[in-house]
Amino acid sequence: MTAATAIREQRASAAPLLDALDRRIIVATQEGLPRVSRPYHAIAGQLGVSAGEVMERLQRMLEAGVIRRIGAVPNHYALGYQANGMSVWDVPEERIRELGQRIGALDFVSHSYHRPRCLPEWPYNLFAMVHGRDRTEVEAKVAQIAALLGEADRGHTVLYSTRILKKTGLRIA
Amino acid sequence: MDAVDRAIVNRLQGGFPVCERPYAEAATKLGLTEDQLLRRLDVLLENGTLTRFGPMYHAERLGGALTLAAMKVPARDFERVTEIVNRFPEVAHNYAREHVFNMWFVLATEAPERIDEVIGEIEKATGYRVYNMPKLEEFYVGLRFEA
């Protein structure tokens, strides 16, 4: 798949029928759910709609993948995962789906993406975020990925973040 | 953080129910009362163990466009470029990384065509090339951080 096709597909699948009420529910819940016995009723009260309507729409957004999941979002730094390395790999394009899925399934990989190479400077087409308690742990995990890839690993490196220059959430208004 | 907190962090990273009393239902599975779970969550959020408790939205499926972009910025010019890049409201996250490609940021725009425009504007304002690396495919399973 070329970059252009992927982007077109992404556009085509974007915003699967989110209406104004869906968006109001997203805005009302993007900071989190109220911690009260009946949280969906509380949101419904705030928006002036029925709790049934709120729950039905949340369920639908879950099924459509607009909501990835509902639950606790841990702060990985607070849990002791201080080292986060962006590992990048040059793998054969024709095997990328198979390999990406295997790497994405590793329990220490949070995200795994196929991205375009920018030749000649950037030969890497598979990205995998690796989390560990320190760099030694990240490196051991990167070695596990290399072993899993075998000959398909035509070169890789790990980029550690040294500073957060800007961090704002993805917010819809 | 005790065993109960660990169970909450490890087992409630997804699957929170959509029903009338979801905390009560989730609490039962953890061997807690609704009140106990609510109080524990309050503490875990207050002390920063959890950043949020609620739905995690899939940014691209909200209708906007998203990409990852990288730049190679000489050290002497890094602060100036950072300031210019961060000034764009479309730049959601920006990280310095140890590599020749030393600046990595996420662009999020409501209109997909705005991505290329912003990239052009950043290149013009900084004098450096922006390497656009949009996601072609995601192999997502979802990390479960072990507490």
C-alpha cells in the first residue's frame, strides 16, 4: 500500500457518522468519567438527554472503534517505566503486516506502526514503542524483537526521548 | 500502592462496563464494594498513578488527520526551531530525541489537507525540511502496564 492510498483510506473511514450529540458526549468524557455510582446518568443529566441514549452511543462508539477502550489510563512514569525507546526497523515491505502484528503482540510494545521510509536518510518502515524501567531493560527487549525478526531485520536503531518539548492532548472542542 | 491498587491498575485498563452502575459491576469482579473502588480510583488519580479514568478515544476516528513528523535540527538552532514548531496549534506533542533526526512531533488537524499546509509553513519558517511519516497501518494490541 502506498502512502497516498493509506491516507485516502484513512480519510474515507474517518468520522463514521458521529453526530452533534456523539461529539458532546466525547467532549464531556474526554477528561474522564465522573466517579459517582451512576456516571452515565450524571453525563446524561449534564447534557440534558437520557442515560439510555448516552450508554447506547458509547456502546456504538466502542463497537465502531471510535472508543478504543474504557478504563484506567496509567501514568507509566509513576509505575516505574522511566525509559521509553522508539525502536525503528528496516524490514521487507512485503512482510510488514505479518511482522508488525507479531511485534505489536509483544507485551512490552505499546504501539507498532508501518510508516513510509524517507530514503536515503531514513530507511526504517516499522516503528515499535518499547517501554522499560531503564535503558538496559529497553535494550534487552529490543534484542528480543531483533531475534524475532531474524533475517527480516535489515537494520534498526532506538531513539530515546530526552525532553518533552510540547505536550497537549488531542482534544476536540 | 498495595495489592488492591495493583489489581485495579492491572485489571481495569479496559472493559469497564457501560451499564447503570458500572463501578459496582467492576468492583464485584475485583472483590470490592462500589464505594471502595470509587475511593481507590480517586486516590490513584490524585497521586498521579492514573492519568485518567474513562473512554480512550481513537484520534483518527474522530474525523481529523494525524501524522508523525521529524526534523534534523543543528544543536545551535534547536531552541529557535522548537519555539517556531511549538507555536503551531496543530502540533500536539513534540519530543527531542537522541538521533540525527532529533525533533519528532505529532500534527493533528481537523481537515486532512491542512497537514501538508502546516508542514510547508514549518519548513518555510524554520528553513529545515520536515519529514512526514504518516501511519500507513497500525498493529495495535494495547499495552497493559503491569503495576
